[in-house]
Amino acid sequence: MRDYPSYCVALKPVDFFLPSEEVDEAAVHRLAAAIARAGMWTTPIPVDRETGIIMDGNHRARAAVLLGLHYLPCVLLSYRDPRVVVTHWRSGEPFCVDSIHSQILLHKRRFPYKTTRHLFAPALPETEIQLGMLRGTAQALNGIPLR
């Protein structure tokens, strides 16, 4: 097994996140309700560190907006990172990552729901951040422990 560097978990403003796929709105509302009941954010959203393109977690990012969050934990990655593999959702065949940048950044269009599947090895880390803190200001977030 290869030794990979640790993941970088950061807090970013909600407007940093660039949706990459359409979402199921009913699923977004169910997820937002579940997150609200838990009272904390446990799953950082993996994003392209340069562009903010959401690799996985479009539903979570949309739920965060419904919950009135101003900041979200994310894992900062690159599509060239060997820990990231992108496949077609249905076929499992490799997905051209250049087409992701083209579709999202150049053409300003999201992919249809369940177009891509992002796999991460090793598994992404978890967090335990109270939702109230993610509604706060940048100064209030200083010193939040990420695990």
C-alpha cells in the first residue's frame, strides 16, 4: 500500500463551492433535515482546491444553503491527485476530468444527476462541527478543531 499525504480539511465560505451536478431536491430536503437533527456537520465536501468544483457532495452543499450555513468544511484536492479516481456513474468506466473543467468552468453547465462517481483512497476524514459555528463569522470559526 502506498503512503499518501494526509488530506487537508479547511473551512471555506459557501460561495466558494461550485456545483458540478444537478441534485434531487427531495433528497436535499431530507438531508438538510437529517443534518439539522444531528446538529453538526460530519462529512467534509471534497472539492478541487483551485476552482471549488464539488467532486462529491452536491446535495450536502445545497443542504448547507437551506440550513443558512456560511462556511463548510471541505477536503481540498486536485483532479490530478492520485487519491482521486473519477468514473462514469453507470458504467464504471474512467471519466475524462478535462471534460469536468470544460463543462463547469467554460460552458457554465452542471452535469445531470449521477453522471460522475468520485472514489477516494484512502477514505476521506470526518469532522464534528456544530452547525451554529458554521453559521458564524470567520472570526468565530478560528480554532475549531477538525478531525
